[in-house]
Amino acid sequence: MPLPTTIHSAVSPDAIRRASRLFSGDSRDCLHEMFQNARRAGATCIAVNLTEQDGRSLLHIRDDGCGIDDPAAVLMLGH
């Protein structure tokens, strides 16, 4: 499937109403959400690596899930 040339971001109004009770934005919540997304995509293996580059810590998370059908969905909070 070819990727779209333009992707527009959007936020579901329902997500805005629920955001504060669902997601605080701290690192624990971010990791939990990424692992949940992998699980929902059918992943059976998740690889997590922490590296240092130019004095910065980088977290790499890779899984064998099916991926995202619509790349624009990454930018559509709450969908």
C-alpha cells in the first residue's frame, strides 16, 4: 500500500475529554501505551533497547506486530 503524500493531524473530541484520566504523559504511561499498541497489533515479541548518543539516552522499541494500516492514524489522537 503506498503511503499518502500528505497526512493531517486530528484530535478526537472524546479523547480530549478523557485525556487527563487516561494518560499523564510520563515515561511509564508512554511505555505502557507502546506495549499496548504492540499487543493490539498481534505482536508476539517486543525488543526494547536503551542506547546513548551524543550525551542523550535513546529508547528503541521494536515489535513483530502487523503495523498500522493507515499511517495518518498515528497523528489522530483518540481514534
